[in-house]
Amino acid sequence: MPDALPSVTVVIPVFDEATTIDACLESIADQDYRGDWGVVIADGGSTDGTLDRLDRWARSDGRWRVIHNPLRRQSPGLNLAVAAASGEVIVRMDAHSTYDRDYVTRSVGALLETDAVAVGGPIRPRAAGGFARAVAAAMRIPLMTGPGRFHREDHRGFVDTVYLGAFRRADFVEIGGLRSFPSGAGEDADLYWRWRRVGRGVWMDPTIRSDYRPRRSPRTLFRQYFRYGQAKAEMLWANGIWSSWRPLAPALLIVGLVVGGVLWASGGSPWPFGLLVLLWIGALVLAAAHAGWPGPRLLVEVAGGVMHLSYGLGLWWGVTRGPWPVRRRLRTVQPPW
């Protein structure tokens, strides 16, 4: 890494993050980056005590700045944070994660040492116990979350997307920043897809390490993956092309279950529906057996099943809503520069 290090701004969107924000910010405060750096946090109107915690951090260190995000959603908040940033390099972070001490250093190093437009590390799900730990195990299994390489903690090279990411502020502004979708999800994947579409690569370095905290209940996991599926359909309406065919697998599962169930309810044979369910459950059981999970495998199977069903349903919901909600939001929510 060269002696003259670029200035860095860490940007974080938050909304009601009281249970995780202190651990996140403590890991950021402990960063070993030797260049100039600061933090801009865009709060979407938290009411759970998050703002009190943020104010304490801002009063304790002049490098921390809190701004208001009136649209509350993640992508407008990140755009506002980047607009307020002074750093040459933007390191995006999330309040649900904690970061290794050299996270910023390695992010900047990878950005300077490669010709990639953006760099980042893998998503590393970590949880202490309960259902969240089963979700963490499921997230490491390709059959449950898909073959995306950013789930592989040992992969190094060009990828479709990374967890969070770092990039030059000028490149981010030039591409138009993050676009806002009705689901409130998928904007990262859309940003990296747009960069790759114009020939700019995205690089993953497994030494850029953070720990992600998965959802702690089937209900919150369902909501999360429903939004992920909806976002893939919204990318289709926004870009006029599928960014990847991989998400069609859970969508086809939903089609099979619905068609088989309707045929059975209409007096037809139950075998098509039953066979599909058995094959699906069998695949979940087989995958959970190789998860390295010390707890009840049923929890991992439930987590994987929730991911499949919610993602597939969300994708179909996004498809059937049509392009108008997406295009209307893209017109009305513009970056602040």
C-alpha cells in the first residue's frame, strides 16, 4: 500500500438499531487505518434509543457525524451519507455487523492494488445461539442460499457482488449512487450489476472480514428473504433484463407447489404435489446434514425452507406488481447531488 493513503469516510444507514449499534460502532472505533477517516451515519428516524447512543458517540469524537434520513430507507440514507462525506474512498458498513480491526485498511488496500471499481469481503454469518445460529449455518449452504461466491469465505477474485463494499466516492457519484426500490432491498446488487454492465469489475478479498448477525426468528427471516426476492423482480423491471437466472429456482418451487396443490384440490392425484414436497424436504435434510451444525438439524432445515419459500413468493410478488411501482420510485427518489 502506498505511503499517501486516501482519506476514508465510513457510511452507515440506521433505523431502530439499539440492540446492535454499540457493538458495531465499537468495532469501527477500533479500526487501525493510518490515513484520515471519519464516519457519517444516516438515521431514518429511530425511536428505540438509537439516536441517544449515536449522539453519545458523536459527542465523544469529532470524526463521527449523524445526519437525518427523511425517507427512512437504506439506499436514500446511504446516498445522503455519501453526499455528506469528505473522504476519497467510501467504506460502506451495516449496523447488523461488527468488523475486524483491519477492515478499513484491507478494503483500501484491495481497492488500490486491483483495478476493481469496488471491493469487499464475504458475508460471514455469526450468532451465539438459538434460531439465529441455525440461520447462520443455513446461510453457508449453497443449496439453501444459492451459489453466489460472496457466501464463500475463502474465495478471492472477481465476483457478481460482495457484502457491503468499498469504492471511490467519485465512481459512486458518477454511476448515480444507489437506486431506491419499493422493497427497500437489492440496491447493492443493482449497483454492482450496473458497474459490471459498463465493464467495471467487483473484487472479493476474504481477508476483508466482518461478522454478520442473522435474523433471530422465522418471522423476521421470512420478511427479509421476501424482500430479497421482490428486489430481484424489481431489478428486472428497472434494467429490462435478469441480472442472474439463479433466483428462478425458488420461484419454480412456488409454481410447482401451487400447481400441484391446485390439481390435488381439484380432484386430481396428490402424487405430483407430494413428490415435490418430499424431494424438497429431502434436499433440505441432506443439506442440513453437511452444515456442521451441532444443534437440532430441524432448525437448519426450517431456516432453509423459510428462505426458499419467502424468496420465491417475494419474487413472484415483485413480478406480478409490474414495472410501475419501480419506475415511479426511480423517478421520484433521486440522489442528492
